[in-house]
Amino acid sequence: MQTSIHNRHFLLRRLHSLFGLLPVGGFLIFHLWENSQSRFGKTHYNEQVVGWLQSINYLTLVEIFFIALPLLFHAVYGLVILYGSQGNWNRYPWLHNRFYWLQRLSGIGILLFLLLHVGWTRILGIWQPDIRIDLFSHMQELLINPYLFLLYLSGLLLAVFHLCNGLWTMAISWGLTTSVEAQRIWFYFCMLLALLLGAMGLHGMLGFLP
Ligand code: HEM
């Protein structure tokens, strides 16, 4: 009985980990690239990028099965992991213990941010189709407000940190980085990736401003 609960938890944890990378992490990177195209102007963004995406057949099904459901699973099971998390922020003052907790806190931050972000773009777009036609102007209206700009910047940084620190922990839990040296090198790589993705995200946000 105990073994079967243990096996189920092990399997769910692996699934949680896998979904964090693919498709959720993959989608995050694609999404940041997509928004970096705002730099090339409203027509390019609305017609070549968003217009092309919206023309994909069965888009809603792709969004539900390849983005929403894996993200929902990752978020719900992430909350289960968070609830069972043990440890102490202060007792072990080293960096990876702090990052262990920041991984969990950033998960909650991302969840709240995504509810707002998806509400303001995808859900609102169902009632106001103009938003879907001219997403560039809609994002511009939001980001021109300094408070909303800061909110989006926080959402971006939390998501990038969460993905990149997650890549670091993932390599340990999947047995890919077993030595201290391998973990150290992989850590530098993950933090470099965080810098690059953060820069790409900020670059895209600035592209919406007039
Ligand atoms: C942009 C959205 C997200 C991405 C790209 C993402 C990605 C990842 C990745 C790659 C990992 C590492 C998995 C591992 O260590 O094996 C991870 C871990 C984690 N995620 Fe997410 N995640 C996202 C959203 C969320 C949300 C909304 C929550 C909900 C609170 C959450 C909670 C967690 C938790 C608690 C962990 C740590 C698991 C552990 O240490 O075993 N994540 N995430």
C-alpha cells in the first residue's frame, strides 16, 4: 500500500518536472521570442506573427492540450509540493536553499500573474474580438501604464527565474548532474540562460512602447 502511494507520488513528480520543461517551459521561450517581434512594428507583429499563429488549424485544441492542461497540472501539483515542502529559509543560509524557496514563491507569483495576463488578453479577447485583431495596441495600452509595466516586468522575471532555476534542479532530480563540478557548471549555464531570456523579454516589452 505504502509502496503504491510512493510510486504514484514519484510518477506524478516526474510528470510535474517534465511538464515544467515541455511544453510549459518551451512555450515560455517561444512566447518571449514572439513578443520580441514587437520591435519590428505593429503591422509585422499583428499580421506576420499573431496573424500567422491565429491561422493555425485547431488552435484552441492545441492551446488547451499543449499549454493550458500541462500548465494547470504543473501549477496544481506545484501547490501540492509547496504544501509538503520542508526546510527553513534561515537555517541554511546558502544560495541553493534560498533558491529552493524562491522557486516555490515564484511559482505562486507566476500563477497570480498568469490569471491576470490570460484574463486581459485571451479571455477578454473572446468578448472583444478587436483585441485579437490588434493585440499590439492592446499591449501598448497596458504597458504604457508604469504600474502595469512593473507588474509585467515582475511576471517576466519570476517566470524566467523559475524556468532557469527549475532547469538546474531538474538536472539533479533526473540524475544528469551527479558531481558538484557538473552542478556548478550547469548552474552557470542556467543563470546565463536566465539573463538572455530576461533580456529578450524586456526587449519585447519595450517594443510595445511608443
Ligand atoms: C511559466 C510557467 C512555469 C514554468 C515554465 C515552470 C517550469 C518549472 C520547471 C522547469 C521546474 C523544475 C522541475 C524539477 O525540478 O524537476 C519547476 C518546478 C516547480 N514549479 Fe514550475 N513552472 C511554471 C509555473 C509554475 C506554477 C504556476 C507553479 C505553482 C505554484 C509552479 C510550481 C513549481 C514548484 C513548487 C516547483 C518545484 C518542484 C520541486 O522542487 O520538486 N510552477 N517549474
